Amino acid sequence: MNAPGPYGLRAPSLADARTALDNVFGERSEAIWRRVTDRAGGEPTLPAVIAAMREESDPVVGLCAQSLDIRLSTFEYLSAADHTIRSVQ
């Protein structure tokens, strides 16, 4: 699990991506996860998994990808803002 970052948030992880699929697809998530991680390559990163999720034919998998992308982008922007604020204090 990632340590909390700025504002008590933590960056989304591969485990979060897997959990999102599990929560939505139940038993079917295993096959989806396998396809997604195979498409993402050897040691998949979260951005690669998000991109692979977007390529799935099921639009709900794409929505899960969009949600993760929003969380990741938000975390990165808030981390950068926090770093900027702390650097001028």
C-alpha cells in the first residue's frame, strides 16, 4: 500500500485497478485482468494498465480506466502543488 501523500491522499495502484474490476465484474474480472496485464506488458505500470483497460471492448472497463486516470492525475497535480507550496515556505 502506498504511503499517504499530500492532503492524506494516496496514489492509486495496480491493486486499486484490480479491485475496481473485481468490484464491477466479480468472477469475470480474472479473465479481464489477465488480458489487460498481458496487453500492458512485462512488468505493467498503472499508466500502461489504464491504457490497456481503455482498449477493452467492454465500455465499463473503459470507465474504470477513466476513473483510475482521474485519480492518478489528481494525485500527481496535488503532489506537484504541495511540493511547490512547501518549496517557497
